[in-house]
Amino acid sequence: MLAGLAAGCLGAMLGLGGGIFLVPVLHRLVDVPFDTATSISLVTIIGTSSVVSLASAGRQFVNIRLAVVLQTLTVLGATIGSYIIEKNFLSGHTKGRIFGATALLVAIVMLSRLNRRNVIRDPKVDPGQLGGRFHDHDSGEQVVYRLRRLPVALGMSLSAGVLSSLVGVGGGVLIVPALNSWCGIPLRVAAATSALMIGITAVPGVIGHYQSGHLTQPVLAAAAVIGVLIGSRAGFWLGPRSGVRSLKILMAAILLIVAVEYLFVATQ
Amino acid sequence: MTRLLRFLLFTSATLLVVGLIACLSTDPHGPGTAGFGGVCITIGLSMLVSIPVFNVLSALVTEIREREWPFAAATAAVVALLAYNVLQKIGH
């Protein structure tokens, strides 16, 4: 439940599924089999996604239209990733290194753009078809954002889909920083939109694990989901109080840990 | 639709809490999943997993109502891909 609490908090603040955190805790500390840990993690991802998309604190940041457009490419990417796995084009080490290098690159870009807010203070500005408006806690005003470089956002969603299939992580860890750093989307909008997306992506995975008999410990799953539901509320409370710059530093730090894990530890 | 989804989430969370307490009180040493507690958890988890599906369906209805056909098509594509993936997993 404590692991779920931390995963839910990170999910609500940064749009991450929390699998990177929850799977090792369940597998190494609680001694749950890896497949069962992955299936529980997928259920908790849906928990975070549901809270973010439905709670009024998170809903104002969710851009459902953008999520759906990007989701088509993420699903296509996941299908390409499955094909690569089937044909054995890449070794486990190469896949891990590609993911680690991508995470490192995104972390560097994120750190180089810490002060960029991606918001337009004039509420009369047209946000365009894939932009939006929200109440900014930092300035206390209604602000507007517009999507820039749609092809980059689509390309990154495709890559996130491929990589999530190859290395078994949610795409949020790449999509959130990419949307924020390159596509003009404010961090909180990118996080909430990503949380909605990873929930949709997780549904077939949960059903697949259930069918394969991996969801053998539903009591643990229930405890983790309850933790996530409470943690998400804590994330909503902490998010606005942390400031966007601190959230970006936290996100970059998580990306750097992931990069080191995949470049140096997991590939040994 | 949002109200319905919030009700689903609330009911799912309630069932999970009730199921967890029931399972732990039945066998505090190694939580079992049989009986009332197990049923509550299974229904709670099933309801939770259905929320993202209803979220996308709700987005599809909104796009059709607003006559935003390119976005309605993209949403329909996501629904179709989701249905295909779910049916494929069930088929296995």
C-alpha cells in the first residue's frame, strides 16, 4: 500500500505510471513474482489514470483530444515494438541501451529548459484545436497554451510506444518531458494528459495478465490500488505547492536514474 | 458521463476497501481471495479497469456531438485498436 501511495503521488504530479518504482519494490522487497508485480503495477496505473482524469483537481489539466491523437501513434508504436520483439531484431542489451540513451537525452533537454513555462497570459488568445486553457496556480490567472511542433509530438508518441513494448515501461517517462520541452505543453497538462494515455494503454495488458493467470494476488493489487488512490490525492495537493521548476527537476532526476539503470546496471 | 465515471471510481474504491478488510479479517496470516472479500475485490478491479474504456467512449461521443470529424475518426481509431487488443488478449 505504501509503494502504491508513492506511485500514485508521482503519477498525479508527473504523469508517470509508477511501474519503474512499483515493480522493483513488489518484486525485490515483497518477493512477488515478476509477472505478478507487473500485472499489479498495470492495475495501479489505471487507478492513477482514473483519478487524474476524473478528480476536479486533475481534470482541468487533462487534454483528452491531444491524448487521443497521440494515443493512436503510441498504440501503433507498441505494435511495431511487439513485431521487433517477435523477430528478435535487437538484443536485450541494445534495447536497454536505446531506452537509457533516450531517457538521458530527454533529461538533459528538460534540465536545459527549466524556466520555460509554456503558458500565454492573455486568456483571449485562441488555443487552437489541440491547445487549451486552465487556472494557473503559480500566477493565479486563467492561462492559455498552444501545441507547437505536432510532428515532434507524434514522433515522440510513436517512439514511446515502441520503447514501452521493447523494455516494458509506460510511455509517460518520455512523453511528458517531450511534450513540455519541445511542443509547448505546460508540465501539469503534459502530466495529466499522459496519465490518461497510460491508463488506456494499460487496459489490454491487465486483461492479458489476468488471462495468463499472472494476477494471482488480487489482495495485494487491491492494497496497491487503495495506496495509489490516496497517493494521487496527495499528489494533487503537493503538485501546485511544489512549483513547476521543482517538478521539472524531480522529473529530470527520475529520468537520470532510469537512464543510469538501463545504460549501466540492467545491461551488465 | 463524468458523473457516471466518478460513481464507477467511487464504487470500485469502496469495493476494494471492503474486500481487502474482509480478506484480511478472514485470514490475517496469508490473505485468501475466496468468499465475499475475493468477490468484492474482483468486481472492484473489473470496474476500475473499465474506466479508461468509458473515458475514450465518452470522448468519442463528445467529438461526434461537436461534429469534429477528424478528431472523431482518431478517437474511433483508438476505440477500435483498444477493442482489437482486448479481444486478442481474451482470445489467447
